[in-house]
Amino acid sequence: MNMLKIERVETDKKRFLELLLLADEQESMIDRYLYRGDLFVCYGPDGMPACVAVVTDEGEGICELKNIAVAPSYRRKGYGRQMIDYLCRRYGRDFLFMTVGTGCSRLTVSFYEHCGFSYSHSLPDFFTLNYDHPIIEDGQILRDMLYFRRRIAYDPQHRAHRGPVG
């Protein structure tokens, strides 16, 4: 695959809501992080949005991948993995770790592990307490949020980010 065209979106972020909802199916949950985070869009060779991602500054040298979604026609072609690699390089200048939270879905967990993330901790009952309907993945109702993290800083003497993400 050629180098992807990835752009940071600063205005009218909700125009990508349809794609964002593929990864987080409740709009009110997306609203909790979309405007405080950085939204990135990767375009396919046809110029259409292929992948979106949102990254937030969680403080203490940690950024979080809050949402990453690949349009169905672009799946299993490397867009998600290349987006994560791009984000890790970009945020590795200002952050020590990137975290990501997900449900206990075999495919999703495997994807993050293949992207260099390892299990960190869980938030019990996150999905049942925060969503207004059951979230089902891999035929199972999701309950706990599993957090994974990846060290992204290049410099072992790294200092925590101080200021706006970007």
C-alpha cells in the first residue's frame, strides 16, 4: 500500500459522524471526546474517507485513541494499522504512552496487540453503565472496557506534554 493521505480535521468534525459511529455506536459518547480531541481522516485512492481516528490528551504524558474506524469497503487493507502507526509517530514527540479502550472482542483485541499495544487494565461494567443500549460485538454483550497501552515516546528522557494537543 502506498503512503496514505492523512489530514487533521479542525472544523465541522461531525461531518464524519457516520464513520465515527462504526467504532462507538452512541453519538452522546462520541460527543464526550470529539471536540476536545484531534480528529484525523485517512482518504482512500478514490478520495473518499477510508478511516477516522480521534486522539485526546489525558495528561501525565498519556494520549488516548478514543475512536478508530475503517469504512467497510476499506477493511483488512491496512488502513487502521497505518493510521495507528502515523498517530504513534506524531504523538510520540509529546507523549510517553498511547492508550486505547475497547470491549472484550477477540478481533479487536488481536488488532491492538498486533499494533504493539499490551493489556493495561479494565474498567468494570463500563459499557453497561455508560451506554443506553447493549453493545454487542462478536455475538457477546460488552460489559467491561479493556485498556491497552503502547509506549510511543522516542526519547527515554521524555517530558510530559504541556499544552494543547496537536
